[in-house]
Amino acid sequence: MYSALDPKVHVKHDDQVFRLIVRGEVDYEDAEDFEAPWQAADQAALLTTVVDLSQVTFADSMLLNALLDARRRHDSHGRRFILLGPSSPRSAGFSTSAARGNTSRWKIRT
């Protein structure tokens, strides 16, 4: 379990994979907390970026928009973008219906 004082986004990487682990409730007020991790992922330019949402309990449209933007950036550079979890999109408080038309391009692993 994590504390409410822990950062909501943790970053890990090796030579091939950049990982962002997101925890807890994520909303518009957290947007600034995501800027540095997204920039770090873009600067690392590793072949694969994995975003782990398995510990997210709520997410609003800020996170969904950030994920869509990151996916576009990865596509434009020929890099893979993989989502892990949540166990179901509804458990995180958002629906993937906003991404209609793009769902076949997403790799979502629960």
C-alpha cells in the first residue's frame, strides 16, 4: 500500500523500457506532477514505454488526454506504448469510450 504523501507517479527504466507507475486518485490538480515524467520518457526515447495503471483508484479526463497525447508522440517516433491495468477501465473511474477509433492500436494488459 502507499501513503497519500507518496508521489503519484514513479519512474523506472532500464536500457530498453521506460516505466511510469501511477498510484491513487489522479485528476486535473495533478497535471503538473505528470509533466516531468512524460518529459523524461520522451527524452529517454527508449523503444518501449509502459504505463502501469494497476494502482490507480480514480482518473479523470486529464489522465486520459495525457495517455492519448503520449500515444501519439510514441507513434510518431515508431516507439511502443503499453498500458498495464487497471483491472478494468471502470475501476479507475474512466471509460475508454473516449478513445473510440483508437482502441485497436492500444495494448492494454490487466
